[in-house]
Amino acid sequence: MIHFKIIKKLQSASGEMTLDLDFRIKEKEFVTLYGASGSGKTTTLQILSGLIRPDEGFIKVNNNAWLDTKSKINLPPQKRKIGYVFQDYALFPNMTVRENLTFALEKGQDKTIVDDLLQTMELVSLQHQKPHQLSGGQQQRVALARALVRKPDILLLDEPLSAIDIEMRLKLQDYLLQAHKKYNLTTILVSHDIGEIYKLSDQVIIIENGSINKKGTPSEVFSSHSNSGKFQFIGEILKIEKENFIYIVSVLIGTNIVKVIAMEEEIQNLSIGGKIVVSSKAFNPILSKLS
């Protein structure tokens, strides 16, 4: 269990902002922080990891104080059992894949974890390559493996897949889920991709101007109303065309384009580029705008 309660004054693009958060995360949960750029998501990860100190507050992990400004407790990053994956990978360019992982080992730690992670992330055939010889997706898998070398309790992911094409992103999402479950992690992700959030997350915390606006399951926080359909997919609207008395909505779901028939009242709040839920009830597709 993580109990995170802090206050931190920040400078944002629109001026001074106060990050004022109080939330709890259960052990082994996969939680996403969602919100506009500058809302405080990355700063939240940095405070949790010990890279930034808040003005006041506390962080308790399984009832152990990692931070308590009143008691002057502030564990350094190396004493917090955290793995951190950055958006820019931050790999050592002069080291091979294996060397990047080995460098992250603690003194006296069993080195077999390196071989296990190379297998899990399907990096065995690339272990002697250096970062510049790898694709973006391969580098991100190395960064994830390196973050797991010390067997952290908590994995922090700061938009790790944002610069990767959609096909590779879908594959890397599978690697993230596999690692989350295999290593019994509590995972906190920063993401702007609603489809990714639906696929990965147990809970979502929406941060707006430094405060929690909403929290709950992806369906609870994003859907304008709950659906009880037999299936649900998240998609992006590519086109809305009128044909006689109906509308044809072209929706990108993953790498596929699906065309859905909709009535005029269903498309009132829809727009090109918007995210929607495509669900089915009695074989009739239902479109629901995502907030």
C-alpha cells in the first residue's frame, strides 16, 4: 500500500501552481496518472522516487515512511525500492545491452536476474548490441529490463511509449503487463493514450492543475455513461459521413479501421480525432464519447 500526501509549489506555463495530492495505491495495482501537460504528473513520479522534495507531506509504503517533512524523514532514491523508466530511455551509449543491465546490479546481487530479464524481454539475441544499433522499441525494452534489475517493489513509467509507432506500442504494452504480473510490481504510469490506459490500468487518477479531478477504473473516469455491452474497444474517430438518414463513423481501433452506423443523436458530441468507446449490445454497436 502506498499513501502519498504532499504539497509542492511549482512554476507552470500559466504561472505558479500548487501540487496538492492525496491518494492511496494498493499493492500490485497498475495505476495511471492522466492529465494535461504541466498538470504535475511527472513531478509526482519524481517526488515518489526521491528526486524532488515536496514542501510538506509524507509518503508511506507498507506503513514505512519514505518521506515525512514533519519528522524530517527523506529516504534517498537509492534506498527506495523503485524502478524508473524515462521517456528518453537514458541508456549508457558505450555499453552493450547486457552491460547496461549488469551495471544496474546492486553490490553482491545474484546476477541470474540479468539472464532472466533478457529472456523475458526477448533481448537475448541483442545482448551484445549497443543502444545506437537498436530500434526505439528495442531500446525501450532494454530500459524496462534495466529498471527491473534490482527487483523493485514499485515501477514508475513516465510516458515510456509516447515516441513509438502504434504497432510497436501495442507490443510493448504486452511486455509491460507481462513484467508487471511476473515480478509482482506496483506500477504507476504517466500516459496520455486512453487506449493504452484501458488496456493496462486497474485505476486512473486524473490530475488537473495540481489537484485530483477524478479517480476510478478507466471506464468510470472516461466514459460519459456506463455500458453493459458484450465487448468494448477504444478507438479514434477518423471520419464522420452522412448517408441519407444515418451516419457512417470510421473508427481507428489499434491498426484496424472499423465503420459503425450511427444515428444523428449519437454523433452530436463526436468530432474527428476524438476518442470513443465502441461497444455492442444485442449485436448493435454503440458509440460513447470519452471525456
